[in-house]
Amino acid sequence: MHLDTQQLPTLQDYLRRLGWLDNQEIISSVETPGKENLNYTIRVTTPFRSLIIKQSREYFEANPALAAPANRAVIEGRFYQEIQPIPMLASAMPLLMGVDRENNILVLEDLGNVRDYTFLYEPDQFLSEADTLTLTNYLSELHYHFTTQVPDPIFANPDMRLLNHEKIFSFPFLQANSVDLDTVQPGLAELALPYKRDMALKKVVRQLGQVYLADSFPAQSGQSYQAASTKTLLHGDFHPGSWLQTQQGHIKLIDPGFCFYGPAEFDLGVLIAHLMIAQQPSTTLDTVLTSYLKPAGFDETLRQRFTGVEIMRRLIGAAQLPLSLSIDQKRSLLDESRQMLQ
């Protein structure tokens, strides 16, 4: 089954056969709820309700020339299934309606007209205390309930981790890559160059990347990957683009397609990094760091390093954010992130 908004009878028949629509339920409209990125995602509306339907294919929707693991929606669906018994986690995410493993399709509750939290990158936009606590409590609950020595093998998620590893720990630090940073912001290429030439920094980043890949890729090609300090189920992509603001004012978390069992420090490090990039007040960062319930063996130095590398890759890598930061503000963030990566 290849989802296609131009083939409504085929789509309607498919949804009925899988039991996601009643036999007499008719599709009124189909639309794309947002900008396509990783997956092909549509909103299907009937006279009675609406659903979000997501299909993952052998490529990224935003760039069909870029190959991607086709089963990523199935792994994402497994994450939704895994967290359902935990009320706080289940209530913080859309309800999973079903998964078609054969066709890499999942169906989710439609949260309606929402916006993601990338507005935080705009000047003078601040995360509320309630939202800050929801995000922190979500990670606390996730990391507490899913720490194990024998993780479900599906959450190894090696192909998605390799893709993310390249984007975070490798590509941004190449002196010659396909990104012209001066087209992002004049002067950014010159600002980035010392970090791309810093061999001590790149060694730390390389070691950090080995931590990220550990457990799924033990000891390959003569490399010895150190084990994660704590193995727990991670969201894997915990930034404002994966947070939605509902019409009721609640925050909802989505897109756990990069989930895996690994160090809790990674999720928290990414969260702190984006709060810093978004120029959130120090009180917000303090709330996160003091409210988060650290699992046994949590390594604050490792958390800081994950924060540092996430800041760097967002400022000098390919995964650029909609920022209005000046060059001086970016310089300050890069200096701070470099200190974290000592």
C-alpha cells in the first residue's frame, strides 16, 4: 500500500479493511497537516472524526534522494505501544490507533490545529513553567520506567541511529561539506572554521559519538565503543520541533522515530541545548536540571557534552533552525558549548 492523497477510493478501502474506518465511513477530505520531512503524513477527515496517518518509505520525504530505513514508522509505533501503560507518558502523546507493519504505516489521534514549539527560537518567546515541568517530567518518567539490561531488540534502531550519528557527530565538523554556512548567515563560515579545525574537540566529539552508537554497534572495525552509563528508552529527538501546542494549551510530544535504548544523558542534553539556543532564561534551565529525576549512574559531564555537541551541530551543521541570533550570540553559544566538550 502506497499512500496517495490523489487515490481517495483506494485509501478509503484500505482504511476500512484495516478497521481504522467503519465500513460505511466516507472520507470527506485529505490534507497534509504540516511540512513534509521524514515521513509521508496526511490528515484524513470524515463526517465523524479525523486521523493522522503516517507512512515511512525508503527515503526521506523532504529529500527523496536520501535513503532511509523504511521501517522507521513501525519502530515509532512500537514506542507508542510501549509507553501506553504509563499514564503520564500516554497522556503526553497522541493516542496510537494502529500499526500496519507490512506497509510501514501508523495511525494516530489527530490533535487538531496545533503549532510546534519552534516559535521559541523567535525573540522574546518563553517556555511556560507548566510546559517546562511537563517536558522534564516526561523524560523523568520515560527514563525511570524503561531502564533495563535486556532492551527490546526493535529499539536498537541501528539505521536511524547511524543517520543521526552522521548529522550530529560527523558532518558538522568536516571542513569541506555541502553546506555553505554564509548562505545561512554572513560570517558564519568563518565563525565555524576554528571548531572544524580543532583536533582535540573533534576527538572528544568522536568519542561521544561512540557512546551514542554503543550497544547497537559494539566493537566494530577495530574501534572499542564504551558502554552507555545507563541504558534506558530514549525519545531520541527531544527538541521544539517534536513538541506541539494544542488548542487547549497543553503540550504534546510526538515523533519518537529516533528512539533507542541508550544513555539518559542524551535526551536531557538535547533538551538543555535547545533551551539555550532559544535563549530561555537561566531559571528555566535550573527548573529542568533540578526537577529531572536522574536515574542511577547519571553522568552530568556526559550530559553537558551531549548539550555541547547538539548546540554546535545546530549552529554549524546541516540541520539549521529558524534562528534570529546574531553572529555574536552564536559565537557566545559556540564558546560555551566548546567548554562543555572539554
